[in-house]
Amino acid sequence: MDDDEFLAELKKRLSEQEAKDQSKNVFESNIELLNIELKNMVENEPAREKLLEIVDCQKVLDFGQVFNIDEFIEQRFEYFGSGTFGKAILMYRGRRYTEKMIKTIRCLPEKLAANIYSSAMSYGDIYKEALCIKILSKLSSGITINENQSLVESDHEYGDVSNLIVRQGQSDSNDTSDSDDEDQPEPLVESRRPRKRYRFQTKCFPFLYKIYLCNNEAKSLINFESIMPSSDTNRLPMNNVLETIIIIMEHCGEKLRELMDRTIITPLALISIFKQIVIGIAIVESIYNFEHRDLHIDNIICKETKSRWIKFVYMSKKYKVLSMGFEAKIIDFGYSRFNYCGKIYYKNLDQLDCDDSDSDDPYNAMSKLFKPNGGGGDFVKKLLEYIDICYRDNPQTAVEIREEVPMTKKYFQSIQTIMNNSDGAGGGGCKDIFQLFTRLISNDFNHLVPFQCY
């Protein structure tokens, strides 16, 4: 190669390199502009301000301010599982290794969340879930409702709380008129009837410790990406602008599905768990018109307990059910609907990929205890299917467990029958959670793992 050819080749390569550098600079400039625009969207998101009002930090924290890097080095974190939105991680702290559950959810501005299908959630939906967890957590220690507070109305004796509402007029203290005009309305006199107070208590929902809003893990030396599976194709890439909500709550045990898979839990214990779930939901539905809308065996967590009884307080009546060695908790409220302080909170599921068999019901793919028009819920159906898979068809199942299978299946089949009967209590069926609870404490359904009033 002579000098002219060499110079020509060098000039060509320099031109190519210059074009690459220019392209790289353009890309980096676009990324910087994108981050600036994204930061503006985050900071101007209205629901973000509402979220900051209920979290346990006055401003967004750095990830390292919540978690110590030494805890990562000592491997005090363990991956638990992934829900529809967010990841769940176990945390062990202190010499006694106290277990806590951490739920992390990537936060997105509403405009992005509406166009991106991923494990992230909009600030508005995260606010609703955080608020739901906060109010349900209070039921662990119990709450008291005055009779003049409006609760959910139902035509059932356990759900009909309209008699708690006292219609009280208020006299006008500023009216000094002595007019005898017959058209003048007579002032209403405030009722002297003492107000009743009703107590509610259930531990069917995780106890909440803290909620934090943090800068994304990408900004910190520590992050949860190292202990989370990376097979989620919908997962958003790490970003220095997006924020993460951190919900720290009690660790409630293992998923019901996993306990059944390993036949750790007995068939009769499933009846106890079912009864715990029913009375727990009846309590929150009577107070907050609560609907979980995603109730399945992966969203029910069970923990072994030495307590013989699991106790509840429902409209000041005390109930207890045999634990059969397990206490049940309901988790994952991303799809839930509830009424709090006169306002209804819910996640818009219109974009959910539903079963096309029922286009009129956008929630038909969601698991419920009761379906529209009085149909039985998927939860009992799945329990019946899993009883066969885990206990009856498993050759390694212990003999004593096999003996419990027929009576347990018959019990749940009877439950399924009355849930499929939409005629209500008068027709032998039940159309809502309150009537189902009534049937469960009746003699017909209280012979196995009984409820007791005390």
C-alpha cells in the first residue's frame, strides 16, 4: 500500500469513527432529554403528592437510607415471589432474625402506565394499594365504629348496618326569630339517644410496619435486582429517574399453593383457612365495601401457629374458629376495591386482558368468592381441584391425610352448591358473603372445624 492509499484508508476510517461518535453523542443527548422529560412527568404527577402524604417519609429517600448495605453483604434478604405488580422479598433483621416482608413496586406517571404493560404501577394505583394496606392493617388491633357512621347496607342480618345510622336533625342556634308564621319549619331537636359502638377485629391481613417512597435502586450501591429472577420479559429496565415504593409488612408464612403441593397442610385445615377467609372478608366488606377481586391460592398466605383458636370480632360479637395449626392471611391488593371515608377507590381494569367469553364483565377473569348473578366463585372450585391433585392423586400422601379427603371434598362441594344457588337464604343458597357466613355458622356447616361464639 502506497502513501496515497494509506492516507485514503485512514481518512475513510476517521470519517467512519467521527460518524459513530456523532451518532453516540446524539443518542446520549436524546437519553438526557428523555430523562429530563421523565423527571418532569414524575415531579408533576398529582397522585405522587397524595402518595407522599400517606408514606412514612416526608420526601423521597435514597434507597440506602432504608436498607443497610451490610444486610445485603450478610445475605439477610431472600426472594419470595412476584405478583401481578411488584416483587416480594423476605428480610431478616436482628439477632433473632425477625422476618418481615418487603413489597417493591416501580412507580410510573399515569401517561406511561397507561401505555406500558409491565410489573410497574401508576402512582395513582400505588396510592390506592398503599391506602388499602394501611386501613386493613388497623384491623389487627381492632377498630370501633360509631352507630352514626355509614357502613355498607345489605339485606342480611350480619350485613344490614343501616340501623347503625342515626338520623339526627340540628337546631339552628343562630335563628332568634319569634315569628308565628305557620310556614316556618319547626326546628329539629337533636336526638338524646346514646350512640352505640361496634367493634371489629381480624388478623386476616398483614400488619403494616412502614411505607417508603425511594429513588430507584439504580441510584444506589445496593439494589434488589441481584436477588430477583430476571426472566420477566415485561420488566422495565433500571432507570435513574423512576422511583420505587417500598412496603414493609409482617411475614405471614408460605403460599397456600406451596403448602398444599408439599402436603404440609391437611385437608381439614383447608376448611379452617376457608372459614378464616370468609369471616375476614365479611368484616372488611361490612365496613369498607371491600372486594379483593384477585383471590386465589397464591394470594392466601398461611403460617403455622400453636394457638388452638383464631379469634375475630364482628359487630361486637366474638367468634373463634379452630386453627388446625394454621393462620391465614390475604395479600396483594393491587386489584382491590374499597370505600373509605365516603370515597370509592379501585384500579381501572378496563385494559386487563380478560376472557372473551364474557365481554360485558371486564373483571370476569378475576377470582372472586362470588361472581355476578349469584354464580359460585373460582376460589372454592380451585380448592376442590387442588385437593384431588395434592392429596387424592398423590401416592406419597400419608394415610391419615387421605382419610380426611372425602369429608373435606364433600364439605366444599356443599359450599359450592349453595354459592351457585342465587336464590339467597330463603332458597337454600347464598348471594353474598354475609349469607355465606351465616350458613357456615349454622348446624349444617359447623360440624367440621367449628365456629364458636365466646
